[in-house]
Amino acid sequence: MMRFGLAVLAYVVPTFALGSIWHLVLFDDYYRALRIYREDIIIPFGLLAMLIQGGVFAWIYGKAFGQSAGSFGSRALLYGVLGAALSWSFTTLAVAAKNVMASVPSYLLIETGFTLVQWIMVAPLTVLAFRQSVKDSALAQA
């Protein structure tokens, strides 16, 4: 259970921090020009979505990669590619398909960048969360 909780945090904390800075500070004008977001963004909904996503991604990592004998780097890379592809499909492609915006190509570009940076941070943190919990469990049993 500790691994799962740490893996959820490994997704939620960097995603929330990056999302806030990326969308509301660094590229605020870019997103305003796209005319895609509401003026009164409902941050608790975004945080709830991240918690749900974090839970699902932690479960996926635990089932698909948690017991893998691969190296830290290989697990982070494989998990990052899978996570980024899934995230990109529902946070970029699906949004571009159904929302009105000034430029679909511009949206695809900026959100693809966000997803890549997000998973460059999330994947190694998730591997570390599972790795650290395993070490803590071994120490507790010794």
C-alpha cells in the first residue's frame, strides 16, 4: 500500500506543479490565444482528475513494471513511454477532437510538449517510489 501511495504522489505532485506553472504562468498567453480554457478554471476538478489518473497509473505501474527485473532506467523509459502515450491520447488528442479552439495544431504542439515534460518527471519518480518502498520493506523485515 505504501508503494501505491508514493506512486500516486509521484504522479500528482509534479503534474500539479508543472500544470500550474505551464498552463497558468509560462504559457498563459499562448493558451489564452487558443481560446480553449474557461476564465474561471476549476482547480479542484483538475486536482481530482490528477488523483484519479495517479491512482490508475500507480496501479498500471505496479502490475506491469513493479516486479520487473529491468534496470531503473529501462523501467522509467518503458513506463514513461506508456504513460505519455496514454496521457497524450486523453489530454491532447481527445481534447483537440472535441473542443473549440483557435488552432488545433498549436494546441497539439503545446500539449505534446507538456506531456513529454510531465512524463520525464513522473516516470523516474514512480520507479523511485516503488524502489524505495521495496527497500523500506526489506529493512523493516530485517
